[in-house]
Amino acid sequence: MSSSPHISVQISGQNFQLVCEPDEEESLRAAAELVNSEITSVRGGSANPSVSLETAAIVSALNFAAELLRRNSDGSDEYSNQNLAQLVDKINSVLPD
């Protein structure tokens, strides 16, 4: 029995240790790069101290959620709400208390 790999990703200068299935590692790394890029963009390029990391993460999550809703071709609100709830749970799990 093999265990899921632990991977390390860096988002906005912070390291995160994540667990994922072996076949999900590449997409998780790509997602981390996308999140890092979006947060950097929200913060105005390099880390802008006038925008907190928490605020940038929330704005980034809203941007991703809006994009998900735009791409949702089947129009199912239940599907969209479920995906958004999962996204919010993931974001909350990595934000500092």
C-alpha cells in the first residue's frame, strides 16, 4: 500500500506542504502556480504591503469563482455552489488563523 505524496509549493513567498494523489501532483503544482500568479497580480506585481495576503487570497478566490461560474456551461446552480463551497473550504484550510 503506497501513501499519497507530500509536495511542497510556494505561494506568495510562503511554503505549503500538501498531500495529493500521485496522478494529481502535476495539476496541483499547476494550480499553485496559477494561484501564486493571481495573488501577485492582485497585490500589484511584487508583494504590495498595502494589500494583505489574506485580502489578496480572498479577491483571487472570488476571481476564480467568477471564472468558474462563467465557464459553467450546464447552468446547474447546485453544481456551481458545490464547487464554490469546496473552493472556499480549501482556501480557509490554508489561511492563517
